[in-house]
Amino acid sequence: MEAEKMDENEWRYHGEGNKSLVVSHRQRCVVLRFLKFLPNRNKTPEEIFHHLQNIVYFGKHIMKQFFGEKYIHHGEVVQLSLDFVKQLCLKIQSERPESRCDKDMDALSGYAMCLPNLTRLHFVEHRPILCIEIKPKCGFLPFSSHVSQEIKYKVCRYCMHQHLKVAKGKWKRLSKYCPLDLFSGNKQRMHFALGSLLQESQNNLKIFKNGELIYGCKDNEDSLSDLNELAHHLKPFFFPANGLVSGPHCTRTVLKELIHVITLALLSSTDLCKAGDMKIVPSSQGRSYCEASAFSKELVRNGKNKMETSGLPRDCLLYKTLQAQMLDMLDIEGVYPLYNRVEQYLEEFPSERNMLQTDGPYNESFYEKLLDLSTEDDGTVGYALTKVQQYRVAMTAKDCSIMVALSPCQQDECSEQRPVLLTSKSRFTFSLSVLDLDLKPYESIQHQYKLDEKIVNYYLKNTQAKDDSVMSSLLKGNEDCTLVLHKM
């Protein structure tokens, strides 16, 4: 990439999260990722280069071990002309969501990460491409003895957090999506989870067609018209013969095919990797369903108390994601005191920070320490730091995104080297990738502890208030009934 020849008009706004902003090239399958900062930040170009290089090394040397070589695209750090970056920053500003504009794109250092554009399949020429980006979130309930609130063993973090987010106005409605349904391996539960994401995508589902965002990240009332429009985009992929009637039946049928294909892709075999056989915890520990899940509530309403759990195939990407997430063996309540132990030690011996690898380097030595699955605290700083680092990696896996890219192919065109998914009317060449794998900051442990407390307390207060309201209505109904009987 030649920095001096770059033209901001060849790039377009692609999306952004809390910590970075992405632009994509109009012709080439590449994106540039820039860090974001609050106004008046005082980071030097050298610090930003080091930060980006750490992201590359963490993906290259650590997360590749968990997920496998072909699913991680770590990219490289590039230096760009400041004039190009400033012009680009001005060009895309009007396209940024207002809710994300509290932070500015870094236009002062000249450094960015160059990565492949995962919304396109690189091995398909002149073929339409459909790409589904899913942020599955945490797929298990805590099993740590350090958990102080019983509710955390029964209701997952995602479902609890929904209540707080709606109360704060981040979302208008509670989502029916529950990560434990997606990670169950049971197709019925997975279909329900993916259908719930389609109805209420929030920032957990995006769909791209030929690199353009066509669905996701909206929070408006008219989700039905959005789904009808989505089905219109998808119909040529799943029903190329165009032999389907229009209307609600068409929308339901097309979306059902989409959900079916995504499920097949998520359960498909992946390549071998070092962590593939690492069993963090026996599947019998902790319950396999969340009491707040709309799916489990529906089962209870229908008089079925047994939740089906097929379990994930050990070689699928969801299984590997779950294994990385389950490095969180102690829960934040068990990790926070260990973090304080490390902090106290570093206050006394600040020069030890580099030797302890609190902020890297992310190499083989760092990875080897992550494989120590002992939970017996020997009182050392070494034990404490290992558990803190495992927690950070687990949090990274809990916040990663999985990209499913699909491209239609005819039977005679499908190469034996490429995986293929078959549906009733179509066949697809597909690829899977994992992204958003920046290691969660060491300093965020304290924030995570306070947030966890806030989420749980609000959920308990909110659900208790609803229970009290229901009980009050029942009692009032009984009083009215008694009065009527008394009168007679």
C-alpha cells in the first residue's frame, strides 16, 4: 500500500465500535482500521503504533492457537500520509452514527491496521456475496464458587444486561436472543436464537451484500418492513428460479432458509488447532439453559420441563469460541481480588511490570501460561496474574464476532478444495472468520467488576418489581372477588 498515492475518495465508511473505526476500499478487498479516542487525548504516534502492533501480535500468536490459522486475519500495521487521513476523516464524518461520535478517529498519528475485507469472499470472482456478521456473546453460565448471587447460575449475563440497556435507553426493546440457545448445538434452539437476532439485531447481527450493509444496527419500530426488504435482497440467493409467491409467506420462507444455512455453517467442521482438544470444564458443570431465555419460557408454558441440548461438535467454530470463553473459570468476582493482589505487588515493584507480561509481549511464553487450568490459589502473584490474563482472553472471546460469507455456486463450479453448503434450492461456497479479537485492557478489570454488580442488582430489582406488581394484581383481584361475594 503506497501511502503517497492514496485517494480518500477510493474509500468509504464501513462501520465502527467503541474503540476503532473501519473504512473499506471501493474496489480492492481491504479495509483500514483506525483507533478512536476521546477528544484531547494525549497519545503519541509511538504509543499508537505500539498499541496497534500489540493487536496484530495478539491475534497472530495467541488467538490463532485457539481458533485455527485460517479463521484469524491479524493484518498488519501501516503508516499513511497525514493529509490522506485528515481528508478521509472529514469525508466520512457525516456517515458516522451520532451515538458513536463521542470519540474521534485518530487522524494525528498516521498509523492504521490494514486487513482483508471479510464481507467478501476472496476466492469467488464475479459472484454475488452474502456475509452475515454475528456477535454471539457469552455462551455459558458461570460455574465458579466465587459467585455471590444465585441468579448468576440461572440467568445469563446477556439476558440480564438487556434490562439495564433498555432502562438506559440504549435499546427500545428487550431482545429474545439468548447466547446459550445459539451455543446449545440443538438446531431448534439455534434456529430460535438466530430468528430472535433477525427480529432484534441490536449490534449483534449485521448482513452485507457485496460488501454493502443491508441489515442490522437499527432500532426502529418497523422491523417487519425491514425484514420484508431483507427477504427481497436474499431471495435471489436462496430461490434463484424466482418460483416463490410474494408477501409474508415469501419473507418467512426466505428467512427460514437463511437461518438454516447459517446454522449449518456454524456447526460445520473447522481445521485443527492447538486448543481444539483443550477441555476447560466438563459439560455437566453449570446448567445448559438460561431461565430468562424466551425459548425455555415457551417450553415451560407448553408443559415441557426438559431442555434439549445436543452439544456442539468439537471441531466447529462455536465450540472453539466457547472453549476460549471458558478460560473465565473464576468469574469476575473471583478474578477481582487476584487483580488487586497483582496491583498491590506492582505498586511495590513497578519495574517488574514488563517481566510479568501484563501488557505483552504476546508470544509463546504468554500462551503457555494460559494453559494452566489450575484453580487452587497458592497465594502467589504468578497464580493471580495467570487467572487475570485468562479472564482477559475469555472476555475477548465473549465479545468477538463470527463472519459467515456465502456465495452461490453451480454443481459443476464448486471446487473440491472449498467447503459447500446445500439447501433445498441452492448450494453455496462459504467461509468462516473470527474478528474483533483485541485483548481486553488489563485496566478494565475494575470496570468489569463494577459493571457486573450493576447488571445483576438492576436485574434483581427490575424482576422483583414485576413480580410484586403481578402479586399485587392477583391480591387485588382476590379482594374484589371477596367483596362481591360478601355483598351477595
